[in-house]
Amino acid sequence: MQQLNEILSLIDSYIGGSNWFVALLLLTGLFFTIYLKFPQIRFFKHALDVVRGKFDESDDEGDTSHFQALATALSGTVGTGNIAGVALAIHLGGPAALFWMIVTAFFGMTTKFVEVSLSHKYREKTADGTMAGGPMYFMKNKLNMKWLAVIFAIATVLSSFGTGNLPQVNSIASSIHATFGIETYITGAILSVLLAFVILGGISRIAAVTEKLVPLMAVVYFIGCIAVIFYNIENIPDSISRIMSDIFSGTSATGGFLGASLAYAFNRGVNRGLFSNEAGQGSAPIAHASAKTKEPVSEGMVAILEPFIDTILICSLTGLALLSSNVWREKLDNKFQQTDLVVLSQQYDDNKSNPNNDRLLLAKHVSGEEKLPLFNGSLEVVNGKIMNSVSLIHARSLAENVMISYDGEKFSGKLEVVDGKINWLDKLVINGKSLIHSSPLTSEAFKRSYFGEKGKFIVSIGLLLFAFSTAISWSYYGDRAMTFLLGPKSVIYYRGVYVVAFFVGSFADTTIIWTLSGITIALMTIPNLIGILILSKDMKSSLSEYKDHMKSKFGADI
């Protein structure tokens, strides 16, 4: 299994994790922003009018309202990325990473506008009377490239498990277990029943649930973020100053944070931004294709709001909560994760006053610029303490107060280390002080608010709502992809497998699934971007026709 994961990781590094992939996404958004003359600014107010139903007509054909389609798409994008993803971006790239997330979302608003408009334009009515749309339909109906559409649809089905299913329930179950002590399989069983109830009702029930769930979870999380930000209001000016001053210089070492280069902040911010709002991936157009309207571009207008809400609003609030609380640069007591831990062959000191400039050496090591020598051999451990003259790097920081235990008792003996990686034993636990990241970092920030220790419950509840809503939406994306591949009759079997996988994911190791999802996301995104770029003239003419229609029908000069 480990070897397979390494092979998949290698493949992902050449596709989804590569710089050219990030560049393709960004440049596509930049191209359409200029080509269509900044639609995310010009049409923002009009988008709000459309989603309110101002231009609805009684004979519009579809399965959901504009708001329900938006809520369904948002429930797919507003997920763990808004809680854990922002924390990881700042942990890796420093405060400037938040700026690059926002820039990515700005261009992503145009990408969403284009992909949703084109997907809606070439949607179809299926044999069971429901609407089916998405990039696979404009690939088949307009580009006459069914083979590319098939690749996209297969990747969508796989991504529904790798993005929306197993990792989401695993995050929920782990968080609930850590906060409330409930066994993961119990959480999985309860949520699987609820998931089955929702998705077996089709898009009508999914939309009815998401239009209530999305506003609820947004309000709960908003209150949590505001409670942190106002509690630490004196740190807000410094937090904003750090974001702006670090944009073109990177972040220097501060506290336990060893620093991040401009390139690293840019890469992490863009990567997490794209992961958060899914602009260009082609998933959201599947939800929007169900909306009731005769004008495809009107649904594209609605989609402009998605990255704005998901990333510019929610992710910015998370980022300000993390920065103002200062948790992003503080070493905290935590249980070390094997994947985040490396043993160096010498002792280093990250104190500013250290004359050997170890802080700079460590900073270059964690950024990948100049690697320090890794330890090979046996670690001598006595009563939980390491006797060797080594240093432990955990979560990109120099670990302190390291204590090793085995089966609940202080460990004494030898631990074998190969190229800095400890040969991990079952029941081995390593604790200490280091930086933390992802959802635990956000949980820590939420404790430093008016809610105190109870703030962590908001993160747990937020994770539950965000991740569960993501699972609901992605089941619909997989549902439509199966309809495209094998017809409506295949959907019931897909839903059954989806629910079972959701239960298994609550207690299974999903590491390999996350890696696979990175590849499948790329296999969705690349064909989608190629398709919308080929259809750029089609998009421009569709927008022109829509503006003429709005002026003649409603007198609206947009």
C-alpha cells in the first residue's frame, strides 16, 4: 500500500501538484478576465439580482432555483478547505499566502462564470426527466470530443469518492472523536444513514437540504471567526500589515515560524485557493446545470458569487482569525504525526540570539533551499528522552520538550532511523512542542476568543456541517457523471456504493485516497480548461446575446 501511495504521489507531482498545472488555472482565469472585460466586477450586482430571482420567468425549465443551485455548488466547495486548508496555507507560506488565495479567487470568479455558462448552454434532459449538465456535455455536444468527455466523467466519479466522500467523513469522525470522545464508526454509521436519506431523494431533496444547510453553517462559522477577531482586535492592524508587507518579500522568521519565501507563499496560497473554490475543476457546473432558466449566462452570473463567498469572505475570515490570535507562529503541545517528523543529525538552536545562525539554516531546510544532514542509525531513548545529539523537525519547526512513550509508558530502548524517518512502532507516541497546522491550528485559534475553550466546538461543528454538505454535493456530481456514462439506471447502484464508502471512510486510512483525488481532480480540470478556452468565442457571443436579451426583455442595461 505504501509503495502504491508513493507511485500515485509521483504521478500527482507531475500533474496536479506541478507548477504548470497551477499556471494553467491562473492564466485561464486571467485570460477570460481580460477577454470579457472583468465580468466579476461589472456583473457582480447583476449576479445578486439574478440569484434573488428578479429575472425568473414562469416557463423556465430546470430542477432547482438559482439560489438552490448556488447553495448546492457552495456546499460542495465550502468544506474542510475553508477550515483546514487556510490554516495549512498560512502554516506553509506565512501571512502572504492569504493574499494569494484571495487573488486566485478573484480570477476564479471569471473562470466559474465561463465554465458554468457553457455547461448550462449544452445541458440535456435525461430519460428520467431531470436535467444533466457539466463540462462533459459541451465536450460531447459542441466540441464533438466524446472521448474527452468520458475521461472527464470517469475522473468525476473517482473524485466524488476521493474529494467528497471518504476524506470528508474521516475528517468529521476524527474531529468528533477528538472533541467529544465518540467512536469514529458510530459517527460514520449515523451520518451514513442521514446521507442516504438525502441523496436517495435526488436533486430536489439535495437542493432542499443545501439551501438550508449552507446559510446555517455560514452563520455558525461567521460568529466563531468574528468572536476570535474582535477578541484579538488589537492584533488586526499588525496582521493586515504582515499580509501586505510579505507579499513580495516572503515572511521572515518569527516565533516558532522559521520563515517562508515569496515563491513558497505564492505557490501555497494559489494551491490552497484553487482547492478551496474549485474554479476551473468543472464540478460546480454540474450543480448549476440543474437551475431553472432559459438563459445559460444568467446561471454563469450566479456562479460569480461562489469564489467570492467561499474564498474571499470565508477564507479571509479564517485567515484573520489565525493571524490575529498569533497561533500560526507559536509552538504548542501536541502529538507528533509521523509524516511531519524528521530527525536531523546535529543539534540546532532556533533562538534569535544563537551566534551560529541556526535559525537561517533551519529556515532554508524547511523551505527546501538547502537541506541539512539527516540522521541515520539508532536513537537511544531513556525514560522517554532522546540521548543522541540530534534535532527533531516537526511541522516545519524545531521541536522542543520531546517525550516518547510506548503503550502509555515512557519508552526506553532504541528506535531505528533511516534518512531522518523513524521506523514507527505500533503504540508509539511522540509528544512535544512545535507548530501545528490544518484544523487543529484553527481549533486553537477559536479557543482564543470570547468563547474560550468552547471555541473548539465551533470548529468541530463547522467541520461536521462543511464536510457533510460537501459529501452531499459530490454525490450529485458523481450521480450526473454516471448518468452520462451508463444512463439513469446506474445511479441507484452508484448511490448505494457511495453510502457504504462513506461509512467505511469514517474509520479507514484515507491517505491513498487523498493522493488519488489529486490526480483525478487534475484529470477533470485539464479537459475542462482546454474546452472552455477553445469555446472562448462562443462564450463572448453568448454574453453579448444575453445582454441584448436582458435589455429587450427587462430593460436591464448590464
